[in-house]
Amino acid sequence: MTVRIQTADFDVTAEIAALRRGNPKVGAVASFIGVVRDVNEGDAVSGMTLEHYPGMTEKAIEDVISQARSRWNVLDALVVHRVGTLKPSDQIVLVVVTSGHRGDAFAACEYIMDYLKTGAPFWKKEQTGQGARWVEARVSDDIAAERWRFKG
């Protein structure tokens, strides 16, 4: 299990290849790539700044990966999350999960991503034509995350 918080971009192909390299038990790889959009809530977005608490953020994400591993047959997982200043079309986050079977990989990947959207200690500030604003949690993200609280 690997968690990295970084300012630099990431190479999706290289990250996935490294995670599954040499493990003949891997039968499925599920991934999610989050990208900065140029619009949010109807307003044009020219950039975004992401902040976090170093050390605390990594620990929180490691904990949620451990929870995913206890719920599904996960062989390995990777989360790379960028911080700092980003612009539209920049990659923000990569979540990759390997498993023997696709169902476990899909579910664990979605579980981890739902946590990153609702519970991980990140703060996003968008730059719009009306000025800077903090991004609030979306009700739809909270609803998606809520379903995991009752599984088990």
C-alpha cells in the first residue's frame, strides 16, 4: 500500500505498471483519475489550490486503504494526490487497486475515492472570475459515501 502527497504530476501508466509488476495473483486492476475541471457550480474556474496537513493526511488515507483491505480481497493499493496550485485539465488524484477479481478491485477503488471526496483532510480553493472561493462538500458525494457506512 502506497500513499503519496505531492506537487508533481504523475504518470498513470508507470504507476499502474509498478503496482502490478511481478505479481501473478493480480487478475484485476481498477483505477480512478481525478482531473481539474474548468467549470464548477456554473462558474468558470481558472485554477485551484489544494492544501493538506502533512503527516495527518497520509495517515488518514492509509487508514481508509486498510479498511478497504479488510472489506475486500485487495492485493495492493496506491493513492497519489497532488497539492499546490493546479489548472484546468491537470491531474489531481490517482487511485489504483489490484485484486484477484474485478468486483473487489472496483468496490475498493470506489470506496477509497468516496473517502477522498468526503473525509480526507484536503482543502480546495478555486479561482473564478468572481474571485477565490473554498470548495464546499457536495451533497451527492456525501450520499455516495454514506452507503459504505452500512456495509460490512
